[in-house]
Amino acid sequence: MSTLLLGALLAGAMLAPAEGEPPELTASERILGRDWDPKPPPPPTIWGLAGAGSWTACEAVDRDARAQLPVAKSTRERSARVAIKIRTTWIGRADACPHAPSVLVLAAHYELTRPRPMPTYSAPDEEFDALAKELRADHTHVRARLRAALAEARRRREPPPPMTYLLMAQLEVAAGDPEAAHEALASAWHHGQVDLRQLELVAGVQALLAGQLERSLQLANRVRARSQGGQLRAAGYLLALSYDRAGAPEVAQRILQSLRTQRLGGGESIIEVLLPMHERLYLTALEHRASGNIADSLRFFAVYLARPEPEAPDRKTAERHVRELQAGRES
């Protein structure tokens, strides 16, 4: 046997374990142990077994909501019982599907148009303060829904659902922020998919709040000439407010007298949904004056003047109405 072959056999014998001894451990076996096995994959979750049922259900509801946008009819034109049922259903669906953009927008519509009755003239000041606080909370909640819908639409790289920006503009005028409403109106016009008369009505209220009375009058007249039903009455109320602020209270009184078929206060009319709390008070006071209810008118003007929102020129106009009403009462 050659010297090289003998050396190889001796080296193999030295490295091999003796008979009866366990073989030497590999590096991985020294770390993990000899009986280690890879961890099996996790079992499917209940949602996976159900075919992602929650997600697919929300997507189906979202398609249904998108088919209902834009909303063609106001809740005023439906029976109260059906309107309450529809409103509650969609608000509940939005809570259950917080990542379904169309569901969020439709729920925001029903939350924003939920009737908020005005306290009667004999109610204490605390009731008016409570309503103002409740409206602020509602507006914060609706704003969060609409922003969530916009964020989800961006995440999906899709356009926002119809009415999203129009509702945002409607929300901001109701919250008394004409600058934010102007931005939302520009976005609503850019994206389209909304009724032009609805857009112009909201824009008219935004112009009124911004002190742009000429523009508010123009938009109110345009909507009034091309509308019917609730939009027609809302445009009439907006026209009366604009004429009163523009220094033509007699014209405003004549318009309000022609609208006596619908008394404000129930919180169901379009104009009550659009106007901020203090403007609702002012319009209610004007309406009572046009109807000859002097005590009621004085009371609502007093509550209006006690609010922090009215600006100096609007306060002077309200104070002039109060002086005239008091003079007429004393004569």
C-alpha cells in the first residue's frame, strides 16, 4: 500500500467517531438542537376561511352607496318614518365599514341633513346654547367622515365619491367658515358629478357669509328661477336674507310673506341645514316679523345678539330691527 493511501486511511480513522459514540453535531444542530423542525405555517384565520367576508360585505355596501350618490331627493320629500330608517341604516353601515368611501359620504349626507329643531321663543338661553354645542359636535363628526372618505379614495387612487366636496362645502357654511367653504366649492366644481342648482345654492350662502351680497343675490335669483320644491323655498329665504343685509328690508319682508306656507323652526328645510346657528336665529326673527309675531321676533333677535358669532355690521342691522319693533309695539 502506498504511503499516500495509508496516510488518507489513518486521517479518516482519526476523524471518524469511535464505535458507539454519537456523530458530531453540525453548526445548525449545535444552535437549534438535534430534534429541531421548521415552524409550520399558521392556520387560516376565520376571515380567510370565510373568504374575507367582512371586506367583501363592505365592498358590496360601498357599491350600493355609490349607486345612490348624488342624492336626488331630500329627506323632506320622504315620509319621516322612512327617512329616519334610511338615515340610521347608513350611519350604522359607515360605523361598520370605516374604509368604504361612498358609505362614509352617504352617511355624512344623512348626518348633516338630520333635523335639528330650533327651541321655541319661550325656551331658556341654555337650550339655544345646547343646540349650538350639539351642532358643533355634529359638524366635527361629519368632517371626520368626509376626510376619511377622501383619504381612502386617495389610497385607492380613485376619484372621491360624488357629492364629497359639495357636502364638505355645505358643512363649512353650516359651521360658519366661508373660506373653507370656498375651497370645497372650487373642488366640487372641478370634480363635477353634482347638481348645479345645489352647488349654486351653497355658493349663495357662502357669499352671504363672506359679505359678498351682490353675488349672493345673483346666485339666489338664479336658483329661484330654475328650481322647485325645497330648493325654491331655500333660494327665497336666501334672497330675503341678502336683501335685508343689502339695506332693502321691505323687499325682504315681502319675500318672507310669500313663503308663509312653510314655517321655519323644525330644522328640516334646506336653508336651516345650510345656515350656521346664528344665521338661523336671524332668519327666524325676520320671519316672525314678517308674520306679525312681534314678541317672538324680539326674542329671537335677542338670542341672536347674545351669540358671539355676529359681526359688527350684522349686529347693527339686527339692532335696527329691534328698535323698529319696539317702537311699533309702543305706538
